[in-house]
Amino acid sequence: MTAPTKIKKRVAQASVTAAHSTVSSVKVDALPSLDELRSYIPEECFKVDTPISTVYLLLFALLLASSIWVYPYCESTIGFLLYCSFYGTVMWTVFCIGHDCGHGVFSSSTLVNDVVGHFTHGFLLVPYWPWALSHHHHHIGHNHVENDFSHFWCTPELRSKMNILGRLIAESNLVLLLLTPINFALYLYPGFGDGTHLFPWGDLWKRTSSGMRERLRGVASSVVVFLMAGALYQFGLGWAYFGPWFVYNSWLFIVTYMQHHRSDALVYGDESWTFVKGAFQTVDRVMGLGSDYFTLCITSDHLVHHLFFRGIPHYHLRKATLALRSGLSARGMEKAYLSVYYSSPLHYLAHFASTVLSCGITQFILVN
């Protein structure tokens, strides 16, 4: 049984909560070139429109600001949980807007991207420039066993070099699941995986061969984070901020994990990896009930984002995905992309939990 056939069988079995799913039955070596894939997509999808980006920013910033007036009315347990769930999701969407900044597609101006990126990420206690650095390397090395960032591929050799916390997370899928609300914080601050993003030393800076300029930028971004932390303390926001913040952290880990991890994901070594093959291991997951549009299509249209991560802003992802799939279908390769459709976000979250418990960060197929 070939690897793509095994993927088809296992993903279909795992997707019991999905309304519909498709998986690749096309040999990865037969995939079109990146230039051909780009030709499928209308040129207007690569147009960056700063006013449109700004409208999204203002809309979600105002929505987030409304939490100041809503929080006092959420004293009951149920009210507080609803408050955290809603505003944590809004925080996640604000992060997605900053994510566009990191890819240079919020605006055609580098200055605007950096200012807005620090505003959105700093508010969420994320050092913007260091995050953009590691995230860029994730995109240029996706599904490479050693060069990928953001979510590493835990081989037995790597596991043997981990500290106690790393081995605990790698060896216990239940622990990994229970740490969902803080996994992204563990990634950013102490640096589980790629090294700390908060201080300009360690693995992140060594692996990316960062010089003094990048390290100073890292310091500047960390200063923004510390100023935000000081403001939170000064105004005593406490759970009004950190309740939703833990939900936002959960979303970030959940979405990133589900975009890339499953037991039959193909991960490549130096001789077998190509940019296109790595990208086509990305899974588009449609959560349903319109939730994907609220979170700016970051889960439902992720393959096209990986292919053209420095070209397509979020408000063009849907159109670009449909065009990409149409182009693949014209070549008889409509099943070259991986996609899963859920009847609701709750089914998506249930599938996430089952995937973590069965797969963790150690289950994948290594192609040398």
C-alpha cells in the first residue's frame, strides 16, 4: 500500500466528525511546479489593499474594545466562559491580522506592516519581529524534518536530546493536550521547540543565523511586550484580559497543529524535500457555520497561503483557493490537496482532541 493510499484510509477513519473529507491520491512527485500553480490564480488575488486591511483591523479592534463594557456583566461562571470564548476568538483574529503584517501583505509599506504588527502582536504579548523570523522559516522549510519551525517533527534522535519537560510533552499525548492553553506561550517564552523569542540568544537566533540587526529588532519587540505586561499590571485587568488570552493561545496551538499534524503526514529529508511537496502536506480544514470567515479563512484556505505566503492577503484566500483547486481539477489532480469539512467548530475541536491523543508530535511518515 502506497503512502498516499494509507493517508486516504487513515484520514477518512479519523474524520468521523467531518461532514466530508478528501485526501490526496496523487503522487507527490507529480505535483505541478510553483510557477504553474501560480498561473491558476487570478492576479488580483495578489493585490494588497491597505484600506481593506485597515477596515478589518479597526473592526476587530473595536470588537475587542467592547470587552471593557461587557466584562462587568459576566460575573456568573457561564457568563465568564462565554466571555472568554468569544473575546479569545476575537484575540485570535487580531493575531491573524498581525500575521498578515508578518508576511508583508497587510500593506505594501514595510513601515505600516511593522507598526501594525507590533500593535497587534504586542497587545497579545507576542514579540513581533522574532515571531516573524521563526514563522518565515516555518514557511520556507515546511515539512522538512530539520528545517521546519513553529511545530517541530519529533524524531527519536531529537527526543533523546530533550530536557525533562520536552520529553514529557513528546512522550505523553495527554500532557500535550492538557497544555493546549499554554503551549504557544511555552513556545515563545522559554522556547520549547525553536528557542526563546523573548531574549536574543539561543537556538532561534543560531538556527536562523541572525546577526546583530535581527537581535536588536528582537530586543525592540520584547520591550513592546514588557510595556504591555506593565500596562496590564498597572490597570489591574487580570482575568478580564487573561481569560480570553488563554483561549486565544488555545486557538493558536489548535489551528497550527491541525493545519500540519496527523499520523500519516509526510515529512521529508534533504534529498526528498521540495517546497511544493512540503506545502501540499498542509490540510485545509473548514470548521463550518461561517466561523472560517470570522477567523479570516486561516484554517479553511491554508494550502494556498503556504504556497504564496508573501503574496496573498487573507481577504483573497478564498478566491485563490477556489482558483487553485479549479486549476488542479483541469489537470485531473483535484485530489492533490488535503481538505476536511466539519459540520461545526465543536466537531473540529473534538477531532483536534482525538488527533492529539492518537498522534501527538511523534507520529508521521519520514521520507528520506
